[in-house]
Amino acid sequence: MNHTAPLRLLLVHAHPDDETLTTGGTIAHYAARGVQITLVTCTLGEEGEIIPKELQGLASDQSDQLGGYRIGELQGACKALGVTDFRFLGGIGRWRDSGMTWSQPGYAGELSEPHPRAFAIGDRREQEAELETMLREVRPQVVVTYTDDGGYGHPDHVRAHQITMSATSRVAEVERVFHTVRPRGALADGLQRLSKSEGVPFPIADIEELAHIPDDAVTTALDVTDQQSSLMNALRSHETQISLWSDLRNSGPSAAGFALSNGIAQPILDVEHYVLASGTPDGCADDLFGT
């Protein structure tokens, strides 16, 4: 990798909040070190379930204004993480959240009748072309997205993976592509620490209900301990989607967790993990750029 050129990282995520839930520590880590960060979000997350009762009227089956509200949440999260360049694929609202259904615990499937503008059924060639245009403009050395199953099967995550892998293969400036993952060992340790903490207001998830991969599949482990404050602030920005808990008697990341709309606690980890999908592995055990 050319270490004399300014370092540029581009991330492709499906909905507002995905950037923070899966890669928030990484974003803050590199932003704090002067790396140029570009975040591409593919939908507005219009079909998300809403946690605060006072905001239930934003839902897709009511006023259908959640997407617009989540733009503001994303802006707040990006400010907390240090991101100034965040974009929506094809422009704001070009493709809509496809929604999902739980096909089995921890694994999502497609809706039988998604919205006509749903991202997962949109014109894939157009989506790839939009992303390729951004890649050629930004010229990132490193790109991050999801595994081929989208991490947990969500159709929008799967489509984000598909268009990212296709578009990056045609842009020579992209030297590495990584998939964000959670390995079983780290997830199990985080769940165990949560279970030993007092006052967690949510039932704690069973590891078999959470998507994860074998430990030996991980190629890169990035310590983001020094960015836990920024990460917590970014998570807090996504108030419609995320509830937070932390043990103030122990400020360490192992004493913090979050819950989505299902009200099940998951740990906030101090290491974020990746699988190298393309490019040289030299130096990438603990650094996406291999510097």
C-alpha cells in the first residue's frame, strides 16, 4: 500500500445506525488519526422499528416520516465519530429500506412484498454505477462493507455487499476490501461480562441468537478502546433504534451494552473485527491500512 498518499477509508452501509453498530469504533479511530473518512449509506432506514413511544407516529405504517428523522440521527452520529463526508447512494431517498422478517433467531429474511423502491430489488447495475462513481471520486485505498450474507441476512445488507464487491473490483485505487464481522469468542466474552454486571435493564442475548463467525476466520482485530466515548455518543444519537446501558462504576467498555427494538442486551466490544476480502494481507492483523 502506498503510505505516502493521504489515507482514505470508504464504508458502505445499508441503513443509518449500521455504521455505528458495526464499525463506529473503527471510524472514530481513523478519523482521530487524520484519515479521510467517507460514509455511504444506501437507504434512510424507513422500515425500522421505533423504540421511544413518543416517536411511534413516525413509523412507516403511520406518518412514514422515520427516514427523514433518521437523517438527523445519522448527522449526530457522524459528528460524534468525526465524519464530515457522509453520502446517500444515489442521493437522499433514492432507494428505500427493504424491510425484513426474522426467518430464524438471529437471521433475517426478505419480506414477501417489499416496497416498489426497496433497495434490495432495485436496479443493481444502477446501484453499482452510483457507487463506482463515488469510488472514483474519493479514491479510497480501503473499503469496508458486510459479508456475503450481510452479516445476518438482511436483504439490504446483502445487496450492499454485492454492489460493493462488484464496484470495487473495477476501481484500481481500491487496494483492500474488508468485511465487518463479530467472532464467536469475542462476542461470548462480551456477553459473559454483561451477565456479571449489575443493573443491566435488559435480558442478555444468547450467543446462538446473534450472528457471528468462527474466531479463526478473522484476519484483522482493531483495538478501539480509546474511542469508546465517541462510540457511545454516536450510538446515543440513534435514539429511535438503540437503547444504551453502562455501569458508571466501571467506565471500561466491558461494562456497556446496547439493545435494539427487541430489548435484548448485546455487548459493546472494545475490539472491532474484520475479514480481508480482497487485497494483500501484509500488516493488516491490527490495521486496515497495514501501516
